[in-house]
Amino acid sequence: MKKQLLIFVLSVAALFGATIPDAKPEAVGLSAERLGRIRETMQRHMDAHDIAGAVTLVARRGRVAHLEAHGFMDVEGKRAMEKNAVFRIWSMTKPVAGVAILMLMEDGKVRLNDPVSKFIPEFQSMKVAVTQERPAGAPAASPRLRFTLRARCSPALLPATTRRRIA
């Protein structure tokens, strides 16, 4: 899952990398030496056969400080990864939505205890169905455990307390 998210983020970033102006890392407050670690990290993942290749992009203040292709697009054909490579991804809605929410939380735009209706007005008059009548503030009754004995299950194998309950 982490690999898929990494590939998704990198591929989306690569798509937008061509339209964002380039900048030297120091010009946007980044260290060229530390950005060099990205290449080393990607190489470790490729050496461990975690990934065949990747495209990495780091942008800050509206400018690209690092854009690099690593590894292969086609391992058998020895076709090198291109910076504008397109990656196929599946079932990534939840991780992408999760990352988006976390980014909004970091910016202070969303809090965990915010009601959904603050962002989706249709949820304003949402009601929760309650199937049992009980006084306001009273705890819900705990459900009772029910046992189903099958033809091959001998009551002698069950604990004594359970045998008494089902007898």
C-alpha cells in the first residue's frame, strides 16, 4: 500500500512538474545535499526489488527544486524511467483522501471533531435511527451472546456456564 501511494504521489507530481518553474534547491530554502538522499533511497528500494523505478519530485514555494527519474519503466526491455512516465494505480481513493484530510488538518482547516455538516450541508439534519426505547442519557443495553449448536457440536465440549445457559 505504501508503495502504491508513493508511486501515485510521484506520478501526479511528475505530471505537474513540466508546468511548474524550476529553481535551485537553496533558492527555495532546501538543501541540495539532503535532496541527494532521495536518489540514494530510491536506489535502495530498487536494489531490494521493492520497485522497478520511480519519478521523484520536490516542489516548494511554487517551484520545482528536484525532479528525477530512477530505474526502469520496463525491466525486461531495460527501458529507462522517463520523467513524464504515467503510472497505473488502483484502489487509492482512501489513501489519497486520508492524505488530503491530514494535510487540511496540518493547515488548521479541519479538526477531527468538526461535524461533517460543516463541509457537506446535506448532513445538517441527519438523524440516527435508534431501535430501542430508553430514557435520555441511559446506556444502551448490551447485546446478549447467543450460541447456535450444530449437529456435530457436543454440549459436553462447552464450558459448564454455557451448557447451563443453553439448557
